Amino acid sequence: MTIQKRYLLIIIVVLALIPPSAAAKRKVLMDRSHGEFPEEYLYKELRLDLLEDTYDIVESDEAITYENIQDYDMLFITVPLRDFTSSEVDAIARFVSNGGGLLLSTGHWLTEPMNSLSRFFGVEFAQLLEAGSITVETQGQSHPVFSEVRRISLYSSSNLLVKALSEELLHHEGKCIMAYCEYDKGRVFFLTNLDIFLDGFIESFDNFQLVTNIFDWLTEPGGPYVQQKRFLENGIDLAEKGREQLESGEFSLAESTLNRSKSALEKSLEIYESNTAKNRLRIVLFLIDKAETGIKAETLFQEGRTFFESEEFPSAVSALEEAQQLFESITSEKSKECIQLIQQCKGEIFLNEGVTSFDQEQYEEAKATFEEALAVYTALQDNQKVKECKDWITSCEEQMVPPEETPEPSEFPIDVIAIVIVIAIVIVGLAFQLRKRMHKREPEKREQKPAVETETVAKEEEKPEGEAFKTVTCPVCKNEIEEDWVSCPYCGVRLKDDTQNY
């Protein structure tokens, strides 16, 4: 076995032989700053030495301040001769509030100095109840101080007037002789007689067990320094947990955890001024600020995602870019998610703009926009979108090919010639119809002879000069008429249809 191992074994054995109580003694401060006990009354010495195995009892005549008593588990005040100042009462109240224990005991002959303190906790020490030795049965009491205590012996006990905050505990002949108070994180015990601690009484009946129980109950919270340590350790543990939640992107949960850490550290500082607590609190406040920034960024990120899903891509980009900046300010990995979603939005924007330009037959502009979208989706490795962009680019290129040259048209195109022919036919037709109407004549009814004569004269005038008229006989009236007449001017009979002239 090496020398180092031997030394280690010896240390382990020594530590194992040390009684647990030696390392876990609770600290009790006895106040001597308010005057010495009158020797004529303390005819027997206090036997607190019987508690030395468990408690480290220190007497002090220094003025009571919070700084002077904060390192103890319990403050023991017996038979003060001078009143307590308001600053002393405040210091003691703070001590108890932060987990300290307070034991108050005085004689029936000197109650007012003690009352200057006890009234703060709602208790007054009153007049003499009974002179001489008294025995009190405690069976049936449920409070922890009466554990394994059945009977106690007191001498010359006074009584207590219990008001607010405190509770009556033990009575003798209808008068309260013991009371207690649980004040915030600490405890107070009121005992009307000091004799129970004196030689000759402490070992009577179950007095020593009662004294031990009172000390144990009052020191159980651990005193301010223990409470401060608990709050500090709790604050540190919560801070580390909050940091882990922050790094994993659980910003709301991290904020809640870190605020609990902040509260614990602040309570620790209320009990004790500690540089460790101050530094930890400074870090926690910084982490809380990061968590709040993360919550804001997460809100913007979700807003951007909603815009993206509803295809409102410009609005999505705006929200996501702001979220990205906030995430980067707290060095969060979620900034990468923002960047990827922003690129997807930009790809969709380019794609939509390209389609719009294509529909407007702006093929060169559309092709350039589709190429930008292609670059985005290639970087995102979105194969489906890459194929879609390439298809659009191909469509643009097809539309951008110039049309084939057509032969020059002749001087007179066929369609022009056709139009001219149609117009000529129409003109000829109109002229023919006009001529036909000009040559058409029809005699009026028989009774309108002047009209017939006029028509006959007109017919005669139409004959060219030098040409003789051929005559025929009217088949009805037998008068001589010209061959070309349509009707007889004498009887009005119709000789032939005038359409035969055309």
C-alpha cells in the first residue's frame, strides 16, 4: 500500500470517528448587553453546559444589531434590565423573520424591559402568578416542545397576556405560562420563569427534556445564515436550469425559471449581503433580458410562419428578418431557421413575379426573375422547385425565338385584286339595273289618255331621226298603232309585256 493511500485511509477513519453533533453544532447567542442578572435572584447558576454537546452557546455584551446576530441560529434573552430600542427591536424582528429563533424568559419581578421587545410579537409578561415551587402536568400537549415531556417543575411563575401573532401553549390554574409564535421563517418562544434553566431545577422531572425540545424547535429553521444559504443555493440551481432552457430555445419557460432564481437571490441578499449572491443576481438579470428578447423573437417568428403559410410572402419576410436580428442578438440557433424560411419566401416572391412577367409577355424579364428563383431553390436543395423554375425558363426561351421570315408580297396582292373585282361587278350590276329602269315604260289606265298620249309621244321622240315607224292594227278597236307600242292609246288595251324590250 502506498503512503498516499495510507494517509487517505487514516483520514477516512478519523472522520468516521468524529461524532455527527461535533460538526453540526447549532449556534446560540446569549444577550448580556442589557445588564447583568441581579445576583440576589440568581442564587443558582444556569446549567446550559448540559447542552454543549449539541449547541455552541456564546455570551455577548455587544449592542444588538442585525450584523451582530445574523450568524446565529438562536438568540436567548433573559431578564433584561434596560428597555430595547426601536432599532434593536427591528434588528431582532429581521433576525427572526429570516429564520432565527428567539427565546424570551424573565422573572416576575422585572417584566417591563422584556415587554419593550415582547410586545412586538403580541405578548406581555404580567404580574406574579404564584410564589414557590409549582408542578405542571403536560400530558396531552401536541406541540413538539412537549415531546416525551409529561411533567415539569417551575418556581415563582408569572403569567402571559397573549394578543396578536402569538399563541397560548401551556396553562396553570387558568393562566398562560408558555406561548409561542411562528414569525415568517423564524420562531419565538415565551417562558415566564427562568428557574427551569437553573441548577436544581433543570434536572427535575422532565425539565431538561423540555429545555432541549425548546432549543431544538427554535433552531430548526437554521437561522439567517442557513436560510441565506438555502436561498442562495436555490437561486443558483434555478439560474443554471434557466440557462439550459434558454439555450434550448424554451424562452417562456426560461423566463419563468430565471424570475424564480431572481426572487431567491434577492431574498438571500435581504438576509445577508453576499458578493456571491450579488454576482449571481447580475447574471440572472442579464439572462432574463435574453429570455424576454427570445420571447419577442419567437412571437415574430410564428407571425412570419403564419404569413408564409397564407402565401403573404413580403409580410413574412419582414417579420422573419426582425426575428432573425433578435435571435442573433442573443446568439440563438433559431436565427438559422429564420434565414431558411426567409429564403423560401424570397424564392416564392421571385417565382410569382416571373409568372406575372410571363403572362404580360415580358419574357426576358420573366426569365431573369426565374433564374433568381432558381438560384434560391438550388441553395435550399428544393429539387421540385428547381425543376419548376427550369421549366419556366425553357418556356421563356421558346417565346423569345424570332418568327421565320415570310416572302415579300406582290405589288397587287390577291386579296386586293379580289376586292377590285367584287367592286366592279357591283358597279356593273347597278348600271344595268339603272338602264333597265330608264327604258321601262308602262301606260297608265285607259281613262288617263293624256298620260298615254304623252307616253306615245315619248316613244316617238325616242325613235331616231330618219327611221320610219312600223304600224299595226289594234286587235280591239281596229285603230292603226305603231308596232312598238305596249298598249293601244285609243282603247287602252295592253298589247304586250314591256319586259320584252330588254
